Amino acid sequence: MPLSKSKIEELNREIESQELLYSMGMITFQQYMSERASLIRDYYMKYYDDEGNCLLEYERDIEPTGLLGIAIRMLRKLF
């Protein structure tokens, strides 16, 4: 599941701040690239679970209850 647009904008701001440090000569290219990779990984790990849980809650809310709901859940597990 991709990150939401607001989270991508926040991530881009973080990356731009690291790019600014690199362009000013405060950090090396290797430090910039490792920090960039770390930021991307951290954002995806942090927000992937949050957005995935929201989707699961939404699916649970729209599922029918009772015998029909059980049958639908079983079909999803099979396929």
C-alpha cells in the first residue's frame, strides 16, 4: 500500500533538508545517500502498518454479519 500524499510530502521535505546539508558541504554523498535510504525505509515502515490497519478496519465495518459474513471471510482466505 503506497503512502498517502501528505506523508510523501513530509518525506520529501525531510529528504530536501538532507540534500541541503549535502549541497552546503556539511555531509558527504555517502552520508546523504544512507540518510535518504533510512528516511524512506522508516517512513514506509512507520506508516505502512497504520494505513494497512485503517484499511482492515474499513473492510470489517462494511462486511455483513452472521452466516453471510463468515462465508465471505472464508472465501477471501481461500482465494
